[in-house]
Amino acid sequence: MAMLITIDCVNCNLCELECPNEAISPTENAYIIDPGKCTECVGHFERQQCVQVCPADCIIPDPDHLEDKNRLQEKYLQLTGAE
């Protein structure tokens, strides 16, 4: 599943800098995660980097974009062109 940034976001910018898929971008009031690009860092890291650096603990699994590890790995391969 993709991750979701809640309204508790403090706009610190740390998550955007850590995302290996460039799935995080700013809006006027907070940051958002593009579920089409988010692989929960599968293929890159063992744990979600955005969650690791978030000082507000406001990044959670997105209940509207449920994906298992196999699907996340497929998405990683599609995004990176890795085989």
C-alpha cells in the first residue's frame, strides 16, 4: 500500500528529501504522497524512509491504496526499469 501524510504534517520537508521514488511533493498546507509512485521503499530499503525521518509521526499506511509486498516490488521494477 502507499503511505499517506496526515493533517498533522508540520511541513518540515524531511520526507520529500528521503523518498527514493520522488513520490512526495509539497502542497500549500502539507506534503502529499503519490500512490502511483510510492512503493513503501520496497526495492530500495527495508523500512519506509519517510516514516523514519518524520518528526510529527504523521505518515501512515493509506487505507485507500492497499498493496501487498509482491505488488510493491512489481511497482518498484516498473518505476526503476530494474529487472
